[in-house]
Amino acid sequence: MLPPEKLLDMYYKMVLIRAFEDKVHELFAQGKIPGFVHLYAGEEAVAVGVISNLKKGDYITSTHRGHGHCIAMGVDIKGMMAELFGRKTGTCKGKGGSMHIADFEVGMLGANGIVGAGGPLAVGAALALKYKGTDNVVVCFAGDGAQNQGAILESLNLAAIWKLPVIFVVEDNQYAISLRSLTPSKLQPRTSTARSVAERAVGFGIPSVTVDGQDVLAVYEAAKAAVERARRGEGPSLLDCKTYRYYGHFEGDPMVYRSVEEIEEWRKRDPILLFKQRLIRDGIATEELLEDIRRRAVKEVEDAVEFAERSPYPEPSEAYTDVFTDPYY
Ligand SMILES: Cc1ncc(C[n+]2csc(CCOP(=O)(O)OP(=O)(O)O)c2C)c(N)n1
Ligand SMILES: [Mg+2]
């Protein structure tokens, strides 16, 4: 059993992610956030359950849906919000936006607009850690759609051959944009004949497990075993987490490919609701305490919005600094 402080910290991180995403959804609709935004609401148990096993010196690689990973790693939400607003005070000085938030200080190697691109980054970082002889690990978050990208398949292969300390976390939120890519179906499979990613990992010689991605403690326990294995130098593992995103693929998605009933069905097993019920049932917290925690998270997000709105835009003269471009090209 985890200590109460740890459990409550996990709860806090989950509600902070939810509050952040709900607020961004609202702000985007008001036209305050430029660029593309993909929200993580509904998937909080995956990021928090996995990342709660990490320690200083560990790394993660992320996806285009990276806010939850950032918050669970401890990236400052004021900087994140300012980044979304394109302001100078943003995590990446307002030049990256939602899909490129990176904060090396806390081991967050970057969200990524290229589906599957986190795989090679994770393998490279893990090779460096192994070379240095540390017991640190790398978590590679990637979606169900990303599992058919060559970059991910090659990363699985290399990590297995070189016995690298990588934990591949599949966030199977049922959809790759509008396509149900991996859900077992009587219809002709559209993208893979494997019944699950977990099953396919066996072909790479990588131990894998399918996890209830709505249950943060189930994710925590599965990730714990995988992280310990990696720390012992026994190589990579794969966790196939079944989860769901509440908002569209991107903000503005008309969502014609799924029904309101389907979303409502998943909301009955909301990861925050399930964890809340568990904490109350086990006498770890009262309803009031959990409500206080939620209010604290909402207030923090409001402060972050105020900070972002008050912040200046980057100077035009800085257009070519901190970016990989050749102004003379
Ligand atoms: C290499 C590449 N191909 C295609 C795209 C367009 N694209 C963006 S997100 C996405 C689907 C990703 O699905 P999944 O991996 O399941 O992640 P989810 O959005 O469900 O979290 C696609 C095809 C891209 N960004 N990069
Ligand atoms: Mg998906």
C-alpha cells in the first residue's frame, strides 16, 4: 500500500491535468490559443500512474497529446500555459506551442508533433543512460496509432537487442484520429492483424501486459514492475494501457465518428472518479479533502492563465534564436 501522501499527490496531479485541459478547451474555443491543441482529459491515470514510479535522472518522451505527461513530470504550469499562448515566458519561450513543450530540467524530453518520433529519442536517451552505468530509465509514451509507425517498431527492436532501460507505454485511447485502429473487430483489420500491441511485443522478445488505463493504481503497479526490471538492467517492457480521450482528436474536431453515448459510457469509469471512490473507501481521504485538492488545482490553473495573459510576446529580433533554422538559407 502506498503512503497516503503519495496517493494524495497522485490525485492532485490527476485533477491538475484535468483542470488544465478543461481550461485550455474553453480558452481555445474563445480563440485565445493559436495553433493545434490535442487534449489529454480522460487519460490522466496513465501519465500519473506511470510517472509516479520515476525518480531524478529518469526521462520521458511524449506525443502530440503531451500536457498530461508534462504536468505529471512536474513541468511548471505557468510556463506551459504561457507556451500555449505563444508568450516569452513560456517553457520554450513561446516558440514551440502545445506540441513542442520540453523541459530537460525535469526529464521531459519533449512533446512531439511527429507521431512515433518519441521512440528513437527514448532509445537514444536509454542508450546514453546505459553507457553511463546509471540505473535511470526512460518512458516512451505513444498512442495506439503510433504503434504502426516504423520508428516505434524499430525502437522496440533496438531496445530489445541492446537490453535498454525503456518502458514503452501504449496509450490506447481507442482512436487514431477517427480510426479505431487496434480494437479487435470482425471486420477486416485496417491497420494491423495483431489482436493487441501487447501480443505483438512478444515477437520482439519484450515482456508486455495489458492494463486498465482508467485505474491509476493498476497502472502504477504494472509500471512499477517494468521500471524495476529496467533499473536492474533486464531490458525493456511494454504496457498496453486501455483508456479514452473525452475531447476530440484536436480542438475543433467535429467528432462525427463516435457517439455521445460512447463517451458517456467511458465517463462512468472516469479515472479521477474511480480513484476518488477508492481513496474514500480506503479511509485515505474524505470527500471534503478531495474537493479542497480539486479547488487548489483549479486556482493554480486560473493563476497560470492570468500569468500567460499578462506575459509579453517574444521580440521579433529573437525569431531566429533557440530554433533550428538558418536565417541565411
Ligand atoms: C508521422 C506522422 N504521420 C501522421 C501524422 C498525423 N497525425 C497526427 S495525430 C495522428 C494519430 C495518432 O493516433 P495515436 O497514436 O493513437 O494518438 P492519439 O491522437 O490517439 O493520442 C496522426 C495520424 C503525424 N503527426 N505524424
Ligand atoms: Mg489513439
